[in-house]
Amino acid sequence: MSTKIPATVITGFLGAGKTSLIRHLLENARGRRLALIINEFGDLGVDRELLAGCGSATCREEDIVELTNGCICCTVADDFLPTIEKLLNQPNPPDHIVIETSGLALPKPLVKAFAWPEIRTRVTVDGVVAVIDAEAVAAGRFAGDPAAVQAAREADDSLDHESPLEELFEEQIQCADMVVLNKADRVDATTLDRVSRIVAEHLRPAVKTVVSVQGGIDPLVLLGLGAAAEDDLDSRPSHHELEGEDHDHDDFDSFVIEIGTVELPERVEERILAAVAAHDILRIKGFLHVEGKPMRQVVQGVGDRIQRYYDRRWKQDENRRSELVVIGQRGLDRSAIETILRG
């Protein structure tokens, strides 16, 4: 029996539901001690805060490590390797390591890192799980006008008009050992079947898909795949195969906007929807300090779908601020978006 500690890489596009899925894993770990490595695109650690505040004994704050120095696929040597070595060197190492990549990360460079001599004999990639937002895929968020793109390619073989979003989508699916079609409750059966066929075009042989609502997948399904993905790199195609080729995040912008104490969260939601309609915003997430409320309100936005809910009480020594991370394709008009969000 292998003595290596298994690690699961959770990948997926912005807002697909990775954090919800991980939270479900934590709450249903059945006594298994999980350690988390979280990598976010943006300066406000929303995902770590949500997981640390879940109230479960399996998500203690000391078991959650956040990497904030950039995309994990571009900072493997500087950030990821020291972090995972620290987890492995604990007196009581975890039973399983779960790694949530940024929604803008390429999973394959991260999987390659597990073949490094420093960790190869101690940990293995049990599986790469790609979380897909079924509703977003159905809406064609990965190419603005697929017909026009195809027409341009046919007219000039030297052109490559593949958008960054579509490329990321393909990279994440092609590296996966299992794909989760999340938010299935937001589409009908016919649409879900169409999304499944879109995803199937990029799947490697024998890779399965499972359907999910709010990441509610039994850990027995996702943990214990036994893929040893670090030994199976050649079967995982990538757009970025050239040695030393950088994954360019200049295709995306991200910034944090502080909007002050909020009287009516409904008006903040209205302003978010107005900003999304006026600018190419892919994702908005953060926290609101609502006047007179002892609890923190979470905001999660993907396109024009906004979720708001109270997750926990503010801590006694915590700075109660309303902050939102805005993520979009390069060229976002920060000044105009700030004007809208601040009202």
C-alpha cells in the first residue's frame, strides 16, 4: 500500500462553484483530516474566509493555507512547493490535501510540480477535478461570437482568435480526471444534456462527468480516484506545452473596491447588476458590512447572477468593511466601475 499522501486539485472557471464543493467536502469528511491550499486571483481572500468560517472541525484555520502572490501555476517554485512541504513536515500530517486553484490557473503546471524530487516520494495527485458552471457554458461565455471566430479562422489559417476564456475552459477539462457539472438546477434537462456534449468534446478517454447542485458531491466520489496524475502528464494536452512558456494573466484585470458601510444591501446588488451590464465583468465577490447587523454578508456574483447571504458574526477585533473584488477581461474601466458601485 502506498504511503504517499493523496492530493486533489480542484480547478474550474471563475464562479463555477469550487469553494462550495470544497466546503461540502469538509462538512462530510467522515473524520478524515483535510488540509487546504487556496489560490485566488485578486487581493481579497474571499474563498479562504468562507472556508475558515464554515464552523466545522474539519476546516480549522491552521489547516487552511492561502497563496496570494499570484496564480499558482506561475509561482510553483516560489509558493506552492514550500507550502506543501510545510504541510508534509507537520508532526501530524493531513490525511488528504485539497488544492483550490484560481479560476484563471492552468492545472497542468501544478500537476507537473508533484514530480519534483522534493515531494514526489511523499505525495501524489489523487485526481484533478474540474468544476463547470453548467448555466455559464450553456450561455456561451467562452467566446463572444463563436460563428465569427470560426469564419475568421477559415478565412485566414494564420489567425488564432481563440479567446482566453475558451482556452482556459479547454485546459481545465483536458487535464481533469473527473468533471463536475455544477449548478444543474439552473438549467433544464435538454440544456444540461447540451452542456454535457460540449464538455465531452474535450474529455480524455474514460473521464466521467457527475452532476451537482451547489457542489453537493459525496467525498467518496471525488476523493480516492487514484489517478497518480503526475505520472500521466503526456495524456493531458495543453495549449502551453512549450518549456518555459508563460501563462499570461495580462488578459485579465482584478481590483478591490471598498464601498463603506451599507444601509440597504438590495441597492448594492442593483449597482452590481448595473456595473455588470455596462462593463465586461466576469466575477464579483466580497463582503458587506450592513449597518445595524452583527453578521457579515457575503456577495457572490457571476455575470448577472448575484447571491447574498449572512455567513457568520463579525469578530470582536475585526475591521468591519465592505469590499468587493472585481475580475474581468483586460481593459476594465476601474474608475467608471467604482463610480457605479459606490453610488
